[in-house]
Amino acid sequence: MTIKFPQISIIIPVLNEEDYIKKVLLSIKNNASSNQVKEVLVIDGGSEDTTVKEATEAGARVISTSKGRALQMNVGAAIATGDILYFLHVDTLPPKDFDLEILHAYTEGFKVGCFRMKFDTTHLFLDIFAWFTRLNTQICRGGDQSLFILKTLFEKANGFNESYRIYEDNEFIRRIYKMADFKVLNNTVTTSSRRYDKKGVLALQWHFGMIHLKHFFGAGPDTLHRYYVKHIAL
């Protein structure tokens, strides 16, 4: 019996990312090993630099919409024609054969999952933090690990909550963990340490921890966003 593999739509939300967009698109091209990547959708939230131009020149389909990563990803999901949605941050690079790993997880019966993560720099604290992404528990999840999900399951979950201007990945994954078995793949994506470089590793991780804690104790999306703007926003 021949197994019919689903097709993958890659969705990348961006805003003024001219320094990173070509890198991630080239990484996708070089590391995909099947013909099942149907499309790469770059969802632009109003960039004022050369992001749109560079993404178009690199062969991606660019969709313009309002600013807001949850909104941008929902727009991408609605437009996507693939069976599997693969949400990827612009400063996160997928590993070799990433598409084959996603498809293999699908054949094992998994509808949703992510990769482990490592940073593009050597720092003991960041290495320890990245190590925990191999654990299949909700507290160890985050958008920088990327996320694959069957489009039908995404729609059943009603997509990302657009009330969350930050923390939208974590809020979505919290709901998904209750709906389906979650798969942590063996390979690793490589994500930029740029925010840690600018804010300081310990300081930034402290603030991320505070956001997790506030959400755990019931803080809403506006409270989380105000904290982010005060302590983290660059």
C-alpha cells in the first residue's frame, strides 16, 4: 500500500526583518529533502525596510496584513493550501531534512509537534536552557522551536488567540497539549540569540520567567504585553 504524504505549507510572520529573511529562506531551500514543501508564505505586518523585496526575490509568496504575530500567522494559515502548517520564526533556521522528520512524525500518527532548539552562540546558561527543549512538557515549549500542525487540527483549535500580542505561541500550545499527543522531534532548529545579546542573558531570561509566572497566575494578554513593553521590547 502506498502512503500518500501530506504537503507542507511554511508560514513565517515578519516585520522589518531584512537582516534575517534571506537567511531563513535559503535555509529552507537547502535543508528540505522532499517535494512535499508546497509553499513558503511570508506574512508581512507592514515592514518599512527591504523585507518584502528580499522575500519576493528569494521565491517566497508575500502576504501583507496588519501587524500582530498571532494575526499574521492566522492569516497565513487561512491562505495556506498544504495539509500541514509549519510555523517558523524568521530568526530560526530549520535543520537538514526537517520536512522528512515532520512527515515521519505524521506517519507515526502525530498531528502536532516541534523540534528541539539550540542557539547560534555558545553560552553555558543558554546551552542549559536549550537542553530542556527536549522534554515533552508544556512549560518547555516556545515559538522559537517552530511548530508543525495538521491544518484540520489548527482549525479545530480556532488558531492563535489574537488578543495576545506576545505569548501567542505559548497560549496556543497550552491548548493544543490538551487536544492531541504532542511530538518533540529529535533534531534541532537553530535560533538567534540576538535578544539575549542586547538585553543580557540572565536579565532577559528572568523577564521571560516572570511572563510565564504571570500567565500561570491568570494575567491576561494586556498585562503580559505591558510587562513585555516595559522590560523586554527593544
